[in-house]
Amino acid sequence: MSKLKLYYDLMSQPSRALYMFVKLNRIPFEDKAVALRSGEHKQEAFTKINPVQLVPVIDDGGFVLTESVAIIQYLCNRYDLPEHWYPRKDIKAQAKVNEYLNWQHANTRMNCAMVFRHLVIIPRETKKPVDWEQVNMMKKRVAFVVNHLDKTFLKEKPYLCGSEVSVADLLCICELMQLNAVHEEQLYESNPKIKAWAERVKKRLNPEFDEAHQIVYRLRDLYKSTIAPSFAKL
Amino acid sequence: MSKLKLYYDLMSQPSRALYMFVKLNRIPFEDKAVALRSGEHKQEAFTKINPVQLVPVIDDGGFVLTESVAIIQYLCNRYDLPEHWYPRKDIKAQAKVNEYLNWQHANTRMNCAMVFRHLVIIPRETKKPVDWEQVNMMKKRVAFVVNHLDKTFLKEKPYLCGSEVSVADLLCICELMQLNAVHEEQLYESNPKIKAWAERVKKRLNPEFDEAHQIVYRLRDLYKSTIAPSFAKL
């Protein structure tokens, strides 16, 4: 069996989730880091692998698959990973994980990414100052997301979909961590239940969590030192 | 076994997909239409069922599930529906359907919905004229989506994920039909392969397709008669 090829960049949230996931589950893989910052994902070699030019991607003996959620679900089937990550036998338990995985795209993922994007990426690309109206609108949407994470998903359980960690927690924490990069973690840590859940998830996923998030911790330091003067506008 | 309760409104694309899906598969259900236009989804009775206040939702003997994709996957497991809709035995075939289902949220679904939203919903809510800059930006994104539907997903196959129709085709066509409602179907029908695929899918899903889309056909007539003067701006 040829080794699984994993194309990723730890700059991307779903890449971090997948990288952690294969390490946590001891799945042997061939490391195919793709440097987004130097535009490797837009070059011909990578575009042949994924025409949508996004990471992560896997190549499992010629079977190429994109989309982090689809990849993680496939790996659970392929390596018969523990049911708690992604249930296959209990169809109701699976449905509840799928419910979060589908909800997150336009909610946790989009809104946390947009806070980061408006604070870091757009000003860098356009050379224009931060559009605080947009940032504040996205922050309001994150507040909506955090409320639903608490009241609709987590409720009184230790993890989003049950008593053990699942891929829903893994993908969720990676998106929320985009807020840590720009010192906005208070947006979710202000909710004591979500704060406690985040600490529980990080602990459960360590040391792989910290390894995958080194880049976020570096970005966080860099953001503080370079963007600090802009804070006066807050 | 108590009958499956289906909460939906045919005004919503995923509701149309799910409504068609249960009818196509002859799944008996209790009809729980929720009138979005009169705000029934925001009333207490429905908010208790789905705190996110969105349709569709199912209640299967007390098991409440939101998110159309999760619901459809659950029904495939629950009623052991034909594999072509959503493969369970062939994990690679399942992974390719999952790949599309995850990609569509921020692509087919979001961009087609935004064209409709900027042409119909936002002007109605704000009483302001159509923002053509936004509409044109969304149209460009639809062009990107259609190109990937053709080159990345459909390729030379009759359906998006194989030789038979799957839930990927079902969900995709429902989102594209939002464009028909505002006479913008040329955005996807201009691609001959996608046009032929759309005709194939509609034929395969009929007569349930036309039944679920009556409201779209009525909106289309209404849009032409009431918004026609705005076309001068195009």
C-alpha cells in the first residue's frame, strides 16, 4: 500500500485540523507541504492535483480528494478509526455530527475567517486601513455563532456532539483559533461554557494541537507588535 | 413507528430538495409546512424545534435534526435507500459525494443565493434600488462555480458524482434554480455541458421536480412583470 500523500499548509484552519487528525490517529503520511504564502497552490503542479487551488488535499494511491470534512470522513472509514471521531454504526450519532459539520461552513468557519480576513488579509492586499464597520459586523456574527455553539450544540455535554471528542470539536476549535491570532479570543472565551469546552478540547488534542498551532501563536505575537498602533482606533 | 415529521417551506432551496427527496423515495411523512413569509419560523413554537430558526427540519419519533445535507444522509441510512443517492458501501464513491456536499456551501449555494438576494430580497427589505455592483460581483462568482461544476465535478460523467443521480445533483440543481427565478439561468445554461446536465437531472427528478418548483416558476413570472422596468439599467 502506498503511503497517503497529504497536501497542506498550517496557515489554513482545515489543514491544521487534518494535520492534527492524521497525527492523533497515527496514520502514516507522506508530507506534501504547499506554501500558500509563495503561491505554490496556484502553480501548475498543484492545480493539476486540485483545480480549485485549495488545501488540504489527499492522494491515497491515486484517489485524490479535496474538502477537509470529506477527507476526514473518508479517513475514518478507510482506517476504521474510533467511532467517537465520526460515528458509523450509530446513525443518529452520525447525523448529529453531520448536522454540525454542515452548519459550520456558513457560521463558525465563515465568520471567524472573515474577522481575521478584515483585520489582516484585506488591509495587506489593498493597502487600505482596516474597515471597522465590516469587522464589527463580523464580530456580531461570531457572537451569534458562539451563542448557538453553547445553546444549540454543546448544551450540557462535554463535547459538541457527545461525551467524547468528535471531528466537530476538532474543526470548530481550529476555526475559533483564527480569533486568537488577532487577539479576539474574548469573542468566544467570554462565554464560560465555550471557554471551558475550548480548554477541554485543546487538552484532549495535545500535544498535536500546540504543534499544529505554532504558526497561530507566531501570528499572534506578530499581530501585536505590528498592528498595535491601530488598536487606538478601537 | 410514528410518521416522520417534515418541517419545510418550498420558498427555501434545501427545503425543495428535501421535499422532492422524500417524495421520490416514497417516504411517508407528516406535512409540517412552515410559512417563512409570515414569519412562522421565528415564532416560539418553531424556535423550540429549531433554535437556529431555519427550515428544513425533521422530527423522527422525537429525534430532531436540522441541516438539509445531514437530514438527507440520515434518511439514506434510516430507510436504506438506493446507494446511488448516497453511497454507504463504496467509501470512495461516498467520499466524492461528500466532497461536493462540502464544497457547495460556500460556492453553489452561497453565490446563487446572493444573486437572488441582491436582486429581490435586499431591495425589498431596504426599499433601496438594486446594488448592481454587488449583483455583478456575485454573477462573476457564479461563473467561477459553473466552471468548476463542469471541469472539476461533472467532467465527462452524466451526473456530478457518477453514472447515476446522487444527492449532490439534487442539492446543486435546487441552488441553480434560484437563478431561474430572476431570469438569470443563462449564467449556467451558457455552459452547454451544464445545461445538458441540468436537463438530465430535471428529467430524472420529475414529476417531483416541477411540483416542488411551482413556487419558483411563479416567482419567475412575478419578477418579470414587476421588476421589468429595472432591466433598462442592465
